[in-house]
Amino acid sequence: MAILSVLLLMAGMLLGVFALAVRFAGDNAILSGIRQGDVSDMAALNRWAGNRLLVLPVVALAFGAAGLREPLYGVAGLFVLLVAGFGIIGWLMLGTERFRVSR
């Protein structure tokens, strides 16, 4: 069961790198499904999305560290990370509408 905690810690580090890459992407269209012509301020969108994505590595690292002491937290952390991932994706999909150019 401790292997889940180690996997959560590794996933947390990878998710953190991804979230920081989005956060500091500047004007680059790094998010898939977003066309650069449809967004009024791409840098603001990337900052906003990167800040929301930083929730995932915090969850993964917290449950991974707790799972090293109590293995059941590793199992729970995997489930919580999955639910949080879907929640963040929904939050991003709904929140990007305010960055779109009105036509």
C-alpha cells in the first residue's frame, strides 16, 4: 500500500511542474481546446488556469505524505485526486468563458 503513496508523491511533482508551466506560459496557447484568437488576454488566462491547477499537486503531495505514515490515506488520496481532477477540469471549462472575446 505504501507504493500508492510514492506514486502520489511522484504524481504531485509532475502535476506541479505542469501547473507551473501553464502558470508561467505567458501569451503562448498552452491549454488544448483554446484558440488564441478567441481569447482576449492569453497571459491572464494562463495565470488563472495555472493557479487553479496548483490545487492538484497540493492534494497529491498531502495525501502522499500522509499515506507514508498511514497507508489507507494513499488509497483515499488516489480517489480524492481523481475527483479533484474532474472538478478542476470542470472549473477550467466554466471559467474560461470570461476570457473569450465577445463577437
